[in-house]
Amino acid sequence: MKIQTLLVITSMALSAGVASAADTAEIWAKNCASCHAKDGSGNTMMGKKSGVGNYTDAKVQAKFTDEEAAKVISEGKEKMKPFKDKLTPEEIKALVAHIRAFKK
């Protein structure tokens, strides 16, 4: 009985810090899609005005590493505001994976 309880507690603790795909999609929709578009294409008025990249394009994605993407999300860049005070490191990492999933 004690082992089962320990396993449940450990499992809950490990999953608590990981953003689910639904949570990540919600974070993207709330904070990123207005410029980068829901599909990552950058095909929005603000995206076009700001010149954001089309994350569905493999060539665009090849221009940056995961670490560089996480740094931009965290610290901001040019017109993009920083999110280090709004998102956890796990959420930022999940957003990078979300961006990578746009690649066709």
C-alpha cells in the first residue's frame, strides 16, 4: 500500500510541472496567435506589419535553435514583449515544442 501511494505522489509531482498540449495551445492562443497566427504562419495584420516568420516553413525553423526560441520568448525581441514573468520555464519549453510542431 505504501509503494502505491508513493508512486501516485511521484507521478502527480512529475506531471504538475509539465504543460499539457491543451494548456500550451491555450497559452499560444492567448499570448502569441495575435501576431504569429493560430497556425504559426504569421498571417495576421500584426504579424505582417512586424515581419514575423512563418513557422510552418522548415527553412524559417532551421534559422533558430530551441534555445534561441526559448530566449526570445523569455526575454522578448524588438516589438515582442518578454514572457519570463508570465510563463514558467516549462511553459516556455512547451511553446518551443509547439512552434516546432507547425513545421510542414
